Amino acid sequence: MDLSFNQKSLEAASIIKASKYLVAFTGAGISVESGIPPFRGEDGLWSKYDPQVLELGYFHQNPYESWVVIKEIFYDFFGSAQPNSAHKVLAVLESMGLLKCVITQNIDDLHQKAGNTIVHEFHGNSQKMVCVDCHAHFGVDEVELTPLPPKCNHCQGLLKPDFIFFGESIPTIAYQESLKAAELADVFLIIGSTGEVMPANQVPMVAKRTETTIIEINPEPSRYTSHITDIYLKGKAGEVMTLLLENIRKI
Ligand code: APR
């Protein structure tokens, strides 16, 4: 890491420490070091699987075919993932009273597993299921995932993971709480997101409108980097967040 990186990370640490309302906005990149591949990029999930399995219309017409891929990606593969040091640092920042909330595009439940208690899940959560017929909700541990497609314990209707499919609207409360936090933030961390997906990618723009300092962590520049980012820390979330916490504790 070059000198300018260390200077920038010290500057970012002092800004975070002095923040009045720190918010973290996370994307798939924060979970890569937990073994969960991102959606985009050369090893991204969408380079291996057809995203149509997460289109609402396709799911209703082809529940079995859709569920075969959904189970493979989000339950067989994601199921054993654990929080990495980046998730853990965000939990420490909450326990220090610095971090007010996490807004995440991720559905992997890793922020909650790491210990964060205020997490706005913009795209829902894979640990919850909903019946498309009677709208009953279940935890993933309460239902049988095989045989596919899984059926509702109450009405034998089709179960769907309670995360957002393409074509589905964002959960209202998560949307409203995310926008409110973005408006209140004086320091806004963007960790591991391309900024390519609407409407999630509008949340950091809302933060920027209110003179917020944007600190971005990503090994590659994103759509935010040259547009709204004030301090760009080029690197992996786990390493950079660990360094930031060390610097915060030294100040
Ligand atoms: N640390 C931090 N960032 C990383 C790391 C890492 N170790 N590895 C990769 N990244 C970055 C990539 O450079 C990229 O910018 O994470 C980002 C992953 O991009 P996407 O897969 O597009 O993730 P995201 O921006 O969260 O996608 C938004 O797209 O398919 C939908 O619902 C899905 O929530 C997802 C949404």
C-alpha cells in the first residue's frame, strides 16, 4: 500500500472518528472474502448462471427450474458463509456508537451474523421464505427445501425466498429507512459495490446531496468513484476495514 494510501486511510479514520452520523452502504464485494462471489466481474455469479432465474415472471412459470439454481447458489453455496473481518469491523463501529446503521444490498445475513443490529436490507434476506399463495412467512430452517420447489407448511403453496427478484419492488420500510439514513449521514461508507443496480444505486447519491463525506472501499473503481467519492481506498474490504479500525483506535 503506497504512502498516499496510508495518508488517505488515516484521513478517513479521523473523519469517521469525528462523524456525527456514520452510515455504511454495502454491496456484494464485502462478502467476497467470506467466499461469496460477486454478481458481476470475471468470476461473478452472472457469468456462471442465467440471471433470468431471479426474474419474477420466470420464477412463477418455471418454479422448479428456478429453484434448482436458487438452492445451489443461495442455500447450498452461501449457506456456510461466515462474516469476514470487514463485517466484524462494522459491528465494532456500531458497538463504539459510531456506526448508526448498515444499508446493504446483500441478502446473505452476514451483517446480522457479525453483530450489527440496525441493518436495512434493500434486497431482502435469503434466510426468510414467503408463500406466494397465502403470504405466510417462514425462517429457512422451518421449511423443507427438498423436494423442489419447496411448499408452504400451511397451504402447500409455492415458497419463494424473501429477497427481491428482478421486477420486484424494494421493501418499503427498508427503502424509506435507507433514504432517511442517507439524508442524515455526515459520513457515508460505500463498501464493495459497482453502483450498477437501480434503485439501490440512488442511495449514495442522496447522501451526497447533503454535503456528506463519501469514503469508498473497493479494489476496483465503481460508478461512484469519479462521481461522488471523496476518499477512495483501493483495496479489499477485509484488509482496509481492519486498517481503518486500527487507525481509529490510535487517534
Ligand atoms: N472487497 C471489496 N469490494 C470487492 C471485493 C472485496 N474483496 N471483491 C470485489 N469487490 C467489488 C467489485 O469490484 C465490485 O465493484 O464488489 C463489487 C461487486 O459488484 P456487484 O457484484 O455488482 O455487487 P453489487 O454492486 O452489490 O450488486 C448490486 O446486483 O444482482 C444484483 O441484487 C444483486 O445486490 C446485488 C446488486
